Amino acid sequence: MITKPEHETAYQDIAKLVGKHADKLTALELLAVAANFVGKLVAMQDQRSVTPKMAMTIVEKNMLLGNQQVIAMINETKGNA
């Protein structure tokens, strides 16, 4: 979960980088690239302190949180075209 200001700052930096490629890749391709990146981050965890199950729990929770955040943002802008 994004619990610190540094987490949001890191997210914003990653979003800007992804945005640089948004005109060259489809949304599905961007999803595939992001998933590949997350897979690599999971593999780079210190396996002495982070089990694969722990890493995947963090991935799952944050995927759900991100989805909820975007849905909430979309719902807030309904009717404000």
C-alpha cells in the first residue's frame, strides 16, 4: 500500500516514465511491460526475508488498491466533462 509520501512520489515518477511510451504502445502492451517489471522486482527481493508468497500478497493488495483508486477517481469526475 502507498503509506508514505515517498511511495506516491515514486509512483508519480514511474507514471511519467510510462507516459513517455503511451503513444507507441497499446494499453494492453503497457500492462504487459508493467507486469514484466513487477515480476522482475519480485525476483529481486531478498529471499532470506521475503518469501514468494509475501511478495505476491503485496502485489495483489496493491493491484487491488490501484484499481480502486482509479475507479474512485473516475466516479468523482462523472458528469464533469
